[in-house]
Amino acid sequence: MKKKTKIWLSSPHMSGKELPYIHEAFETNWVAPLGANVDGFEHDLTKYLANSHNKISVAALSAGTAALHLAMIMLKVDAGDEVICQSMTFSASANPISYLGANPVFVDSESETWNICPLELERAIKDRIRVTGKKPKAIIAVHLYGMPYKVDEVMVIANKYDIPVIEDAAEALGSRYNGETCGTFGVMGVLSFNGNKIITTSGGGALVSKSEEFIKQARFLSTQARDNAPHYEHSQIGYNYRMSNIVAGIGRGQMLVLNDRVARRREINSIYRKAINGTGVEFLSEPNEKYFSNHWLTVVQIDPEKCGVTREDIRQALQEENIESRPLWKPMHMQPVFADCPFYGNGTSERLFKNGLCLPSGSNMSDEQLQYVIEKIGVVLGL
């Protein structure tokens, strides 16, 4: 029997517009880190993220994880400090806390955006001050699956206690809150261009800030912190975190189609909703007009009592058809590596993980493939 063609969850989507930038790098022999493509990519991102009252600077880096690491270094997070982190997220949001010898404090989600719960956030801050005698050094809030978190509520709490917010927008390029682009609300923001993201550079990330000084420092630290001297002089520990010129060339071409990619992901989300409407399946949805999600992934809750089937029933049925889907991120407070870390929650992220499923959402998925996925889901749901 002929094997069915794989339908991926979210695979890279090249447009062909990347090639001129890559060819230029080869023709000029500028294949080492930095170069015209890196400068151009940073400029393109800055132009996209900024608005009339929001000046933005960007440093192109090797990964979103590198951006998070540098952000905490610049906020002077040290060994023994505590950093609050949204529990329902990919481990890359939390791992850099441990790189620095600091201690993660995990906070649960709320049920509307599935992101960090403002009530649990304030409870965590108050309790950590009571327990340790000092406030956490930073808050890492995540725009999960492209859905903006409750920016206004989170910023009110962060400002009340004077704790800087690092905004993990790795999944949210193209998403907006109250008309402003995600990645621009915190003292620093983080983007990812991994192969499965809304646009890709194959691997890469960026640090975003309204502070040009932070970005200058990030560029310095990410190129091994080499001092201005004719020889190699280092007065600080540095990192090899800068984006390469070839990779940045891919990013420049991808920026030309970013709006198209966002539009297609939102279209796929809309088609899923119309096809599975009324089945008891709950979609992650924008709470009101302030929220604009790129719908990087279409994610749903499969409540067995309402649907008559489980998340695993659907996932395994799709897997048998060579269709990739996956559970939601397993919350960090449930991970063995973070089992001993403080957690402030109400059970929301555990419920979301138990019943949550990410559906194939790639912008290069054809209409025929999308309908095939819907058909197979419909069989399990008894449609």
C-alpha cells in the first residue's frame, strides 16, 4: 500500500523571494556572521514592529532562547534570584533562567487566552516577597500559540511592583494587542524564526526593545563581548549568539510574505471553526476586539463529556493517516526538571494540557489537505 503523504503540523514555507538575498551573500563572499542581510533584516523587523509612537530597536540573534538569555543577563538576573515564568509554554521560555543559576517560579494560565493569569501572578509576587524577603527579578509572559496575553492587566501588576516584563513573542510575530504589535510591550521582547514558526530563517531569533541601549548591549554580548581594541580584548563574558548573514537573507525574503502567512493561518483557523462548529470542540479564541492573533497554530480543547471522544482519540486517528498533530505544551511545573520549583495555580493549565490538541496549521497546507484533515477529525467526532 502506498504511504500517504505526510501532512505536517507547521512546516517551513519558502516563497522563492529568499533566494536573491542568499545569492547576494554568496556572490559577495559574505557568508560569515553579520553583513548587509543582518542589517537589512533588523531594519525590516524594526519597520514592521514599530508605529508612530513606538520606537523599536532589534538585534538579530541565533535563537529566541539566546534572546531570552541575554535579556535576563542585561536585567542582572543572578544565581539565587527568582524569575516568574508562565507555566504553560515551551521549555525554552524557562531554561535560560536555569542557565544563570536563578530559580523559576511558575504561574498558571487563565481560561480566556490560556496565558499567564494576572490574579495568580500577583499572588505569586506577594508570596515570594513574603517567603524570600525580595521581589522576583523579572516576569516572563508568553503569547501562547500567537494569542496575546492580557497585556493591560499584566503590565498594571508589573508596574505596581516595579518588576520588568520580558515578553516571549516567539509564537506571536504578526499578532497585535490593542493595535500594537506583540513583542513591543515589555522592557524587552523575544522573537523566534525556528523552522515551524510563522516565518523562518531555518533557525534564529531576535531581541526587541524600545531601549536602544539594551539592543546595543545585546549586539555586543552576542559577538563574544569583544572590546574596541586592535587585538582581542574582553572585559565581560560574551556569547556566540549573533545571526549569520546567510540566515538573515532567508529572513529578509520571508518578511516580504509575512502578512500573507498571517492571513493564511487565520484563514485555516476560520475554516476549522466553520467545519467543526457545534461539536463541543472549544477553540482558543480572541476574547474581544483588542486581540488579534496570528493563529500560528489552531488549538482546541476536546472535552470527552461534550465530544464523546478524547484528545488522544483524535490525535491517534490523525497519526494513522500520516497527519501530524500534537498535545499542547506540557506545563513547566509538571516537567520533571522543574518539579521542585514554586508554582501558583488553579488547575487551568493542567486541564488545558489534558484535553488540548494542536491541529495542522501550516500556511503551505493546501485546501485539499485541510479538507482531508477535517474529514478525518469528523469521522472521530461522528460528524
